[in-house]
Amino acid sequence: MGKDTCMNSNTLYRSISDVVSNQWDPMDLAESDTTNRYEQYMPVIYNWALAANDQEDLVEDLSKLACNQWGLATNQHNDRRAAHLIIAIRDFHLKNAAYLSPLLSLKLGA
């Protein structure tokens, strides 16, 4: 994986992590002082986001994680909203990777 690809992957990973922590947040921890509250699950969620054929695949994965791992009631509206954002961010990053790489290099070099 080249440097530009790594930078784009890192940016995509952070963007998805932000959605998980601040938008999806099924444990309602956004206002707490807990840092990295979902970090241990981010590699799995990130891989799901990359592998998802569509939003509904990711909705199902997020719902199962919240229900089976954390014992939370399923909130389909919240899961669907977060999955929509994650898929939109993923698709934007993948579609614009060649354009974003030079911009990220300029920004990181400043």
C-alpha cells in the first residue's frame, strides 16, 4: 500500500470513527468523558464499511453489534442513519481518492 493510499485509508478510517462515536453512538456516550469509547470495535466496523454492498448490509452489521455485543435494543432509525453517512463517506473517499491525495499531502506538509 503506497503512502497516498495509506493517507486516504487513515482519513477514511478517522471519518468513519467520527460517525460511529458522534452520530451512531448506540451507548449514548458522546457527552461523557470516555475517550476512544468504540475504538476497539473500529477495525471491524471499518472492514464492514469497506465490504458492504449497500447501506442495508451495514445497517444489519451495526444492529447486530449493538444488540449481540452490548445487549442494547435495536434502533433501526439510528443504525440506518449512521450506515447512510458511513457509506456516503466511503463512496466519496473511494471515488475521489486520486483527487484527495495531493490535497492531503499539501495540508499535511503545511
